[in-house]
Amino acid sequence: QMYGTHVQADSVEEEAAFPPNFSVSEIKNKQRRHFMFMKLKQEKRKRKLELKKKRKKEREALGDKAPPKEVPKTIENQRIYDETTVNPEDEEVAFDEGTDEFSSYFNRLTNPKVLITTSDRPRGRTVRFCEQLSTAVPDSHVYYRRGLALKRVIPQCISRGFTFLIVINEDRKVPNGMVLCHLPNGPTAHFKVSSVRLRKEMKRRGKDPTEHSPEVILNNFTTRLGHSIGRMFAALFPHDPQFIGRQVATFHNQRDFIFFRFHRYIFKNEKKVGIQELGPRFTLKLRSLQKGTFDSKYGEYEWVHKRHEMDSSRRKFHL
């Protein structure tokens, strides 16, 4: 059996091309199937390389008359247009922003004060994550729940002048969820947390952050929902960044995943800037946005992530 397989494989090697309707999955012998698959892959790569070289020669021969390069198709540029995409100069948007829950912050009537807490009996990694998060968000305080229900925590936060409550949840000793509750009137966002990297786990990290207020960068929050989430993140940080600290907090939205990074920059000369990551870093995915403060039983939801939506193609995004 094995000997026959090798003979067949050798004869295949001599063949230059495969039949047009050839399917590797039809081959019953596992070794031969694997061999044929690898050979097909190799040939495909070879043809692709030859075509690339041929196109390059044609472009060089044509010089300036060469046609423009084709833009490769990506999930990003094939995105389906969302009718809720916001135009920042729209009067209706400006009116909504002037009367929403964050208007008091943007009108400089309130200063952010953040309480960071955890689920009951947090483990070491979650505790360290909370402590490092508090160094990235100025005027934030870490307290441990000790079995208190969130419904009892929220009134205490409001009476002590906190503007935000952040709850870090964990599963199997790993942080896996975040509840971001704006006080006193909401809204409340629930995120899935993934790819958490603490400072010690990061290569080439900078020195620990200073107490200066960072600059905040919000990227790609283009829809109505994205705009609300972006304003929520902005309201976590003080109004005026202290540029002397050269620290930047970035929330970058890509395909509904929000990547958080915390950097320090340094001007090497007039043209070059160096950056070093300070940490922590993590990724958020919005699960729901709820009106008012946290209420899992009777809360009214503005938006809920549906896993099996009819229109949920890979090109449909919400933020």
C-alpha cells in the first residue's frame, strides 16, 4: 500500500499541471491527499509570483503611462454604508449633543471623578488590571466590592460626587467584562474585554505613567451609536490635558473592536517623534448600551449586540 503511494506520488511530481476540475478532497489516501494539496499550493504560489513579476515589468516598460495600481479589497473598504453615520456639522447632532447626558461635562460644569471596582472576590490579575487602569485615568479611585450589590453602590457614588463607575468582571481569574456607568443619569455601556496585557507583560515599555492628565484620541467613532460611545470615553478624562506630561490615551475603533493604548511621546528633533507604550492595553467589544444607570432587570436598552442578526454580514459595523 505504502509503496504504491510513493510510486503514484512520484508520477504526480512529473506532471506539470492538474486537470481543470481536480479536487484534492476526492483522494482517499491521507498521505497522497496531503502531498497533492501541498503541490497545488506550491503551484498556486509560483503562478502568483510569475504574474506579479510580469505586471511589474509591464509597469516599468510603460513608465508614466502605466495604469494606476488596483486597490486591494479589504473588509474595511468594502464596509456597507451606515445611514446613521454622523456629520459633525449637522444641526440636529449639535442639538442632541447640547442636551445629552454628557453635556454638563462638555460645557465644563462637571469634572470627571471615577470609581473603579470589580466583581466579588477578584483575583490577582484583575486587581492589578484595575490598579494600572487607575494610573491611566486621572482622578480615579479603586475600591473593592465586598459583596455589595451595584444598586447599592451607585447611590453611594452619586452622593460622593463620582461621575463614572467602572466595574471590571472576570472569568477564570481573567478580566473579561467591563460595565461603564455614567452618573448620575446614565447611560450604561457593557463591554466584553479581551487581549488584556499588563505592564510587566509588555516588551520595551516606558517608565510608569506620571499623574499628568493625558491627551485623548478617539478614532473612527462615526455612527450615532459610535458618537455616544466616543463621548462617553472622552468624559472619563479631564477637560485640559497637561502637555508637559506628553501622555496620550487612544481609543481606536476598527470593525466594532475598540483598542485601548496608552503612550508617552518624545520629540527627538523637529521632524521625528518617538513613542513608548506605558500600558495597560486591552480590547473592548460593545455588548449593550442602556439608558439610565445600571439596571439589569428593568433597564431600557438603546442598543443590544445580536449575534445572529439577519443583516450581520462581515461588512456591517455599528460604531
